[in-house]
Amino acid sequence: QQDNKSQQELAKLMAQAETIGGTELIITARGKKGEGEELYGSVTAKNIAQELMKQTDLKLKAGDITLGEPITRLGSYDVVVDLSSDVEATIRVTIVLDESK
């Protein structure tokens, strides 16, 4: 019974990983004037988790997002989402300049 439940949970997580794998998130951020591609501050794992939750029905927290390094510049980054200790997905996060300011 327990093994069957674990297998069902794993299958569900793997389906979610397949669904979000390859997803591209677009996050707008404020840049420094005249500094080219540098951002004010950085885009954090928490920012990415919140944006991904808006686009999916997943419940995520910042600890589920693995950043190789802090995102402090405009551009595209591959980010790992840990759905469990056994299941992860890679998404593309693109940081664009917030033109409204």
C-alpha cells in the first residue's frame, strides 16, 4: 500500500516536471540608468518561485529553486526547480528591463 502511494506520488511529480520543464518565465526588473544590463538588486529564488506559481498550479517555495548564482543582469538563465529529492525540472528565466519606470 505504501509503495503504491509512493509510486503514484512520484508519477505525479514526474508529470509536473514534464509539464514545467522547458517553461520560459519572463520577469521584469528595474535596471540601473546608463549601466547597460545591470539590475537594481537581484532577482531571487523567491521572485522566481512566486512567478512560477502564478503560471502553474504548483505550490513552491524559494528553497525549491536552485540558482547557480544570483541574477543581477538582464538576460536568460537556466534555473532548476526541485519538486522533490528525486524529481527536478529545468526552466528558462528571462530577465527584461521594466520600461515603465
